[in-house]
Amino acid sequence: MTKPNIPFDIAQIRGFLSTTEGEALYRVGLQASKYGPLAEIGSYCGKSTVFLGLAAKTQGSILFAIDHHNGSEEHQPGEEYHDSSLFDSQTGMMDSFREFRKTVKKADLEQTVVPIVAPSEVASYKWRTPLSMLFIDGGHSQKAAMIDYLGWSPHIIENGILAIHDIYDTPAEGGQAPREIASLAVASGQFKAEQRIGCLGFFRRLSAYHY
Ligand code: MG
């Protein structure tokens, strides 16, 4: 099975993506990168960026990595996934961009990864570049997930891939917003479910969306 050649122990990078899921992103990204650039929404410290970035690099493509780097709801002080080492006491905000840059440098992806440090919604307003693959792993509130889906999925090319992280079948396992946008994608008739690795789902666009 094709695996990325990561020049360090990926477990050192903070994040919520399993290695199995990361390797699946790499495999799918490797195929998709032949047809255009990739984009991810929600980079955090760059774990998924390494897998998708290495896939893009192999094919001479690029990865747009969109994140405001101020942390999602669940990363804020007092919340379940808060990491105090990422808290900037001068600004009073979370800041994952420093760690993200370190990861990108370590993986030698500075010529492949294009960071966009902005809220996903703002970055999407004037976006016109077709994407061969979109990975959504941003905010997990219903509103944030809908903004990511509605703002970015129209840019996926025909036969391109929509990947969504944190799809849980029951509320007991986790928040339902990612599952809801996955259902919307299928219900729209524009995407068909292809495979599921852990809580990572892959969907293929059936026909191009004209915008
Ligand atoms: Mg996630």
C-alpha cells in the first residue's frame, strides 16, 4: 500500500487525525493531485497538511491550507481540546500558526503548501480556483461546518473528491455537524460516498457545479 515518506515521526505533530486516516488522505490526494490543486479547511498544527502536502508535491501540485489559526470552539481555554501551549497571552488568543509553519518546514513543504490565514468564509468569498480535492476539518459547530461545505464544495471539479473528517454515526460518539454536511452532499445528488476510513469519509463529485 502506498505510504508517504515522512522525514520525522508524525505522532509528534499535535492533531486529531489518526495515522491510518492520514495515509488514506495521502493515497486519495495522490490521485486527485494529478488534476488540480488540493485544499484543506482547518490545518491546526499541520498534521493533515503533511499527508496532503506530500501527495501534492509528488505530483507537482499544490495544497491551499486554510485556517484562521485561532482555534475552533473546542480549542478555546476551558474547552475539552484546549492546549495551553498554543495560547498567546499577549493577544489573548489561540495561535496554531507558529506550530503549523514549523511542521511545514520540517516536512520540506514550503514550495507546496500555500497557507491562507483567514476565516474559511472570508477566504471563500472571491475564490475561483477549481479544486481536485477538498478536505473539510474545520470548526465542528453546525454553522461552521455549513459555511465550509457551502463556501468550498462548489469549487470541486467533476470526479474530484470531497473528504470530511469527524463523521460519527451517533451523537454518543461525537458531534453530528460533519455527518450532517456529508448527508447533504449525498442528498444533493452531486456527490456519491466512496469510502470511509475511521471517521474520515470520501465523496466523489458526479458532475461539475457551474457557478
Ligand atoms: Mg478533525
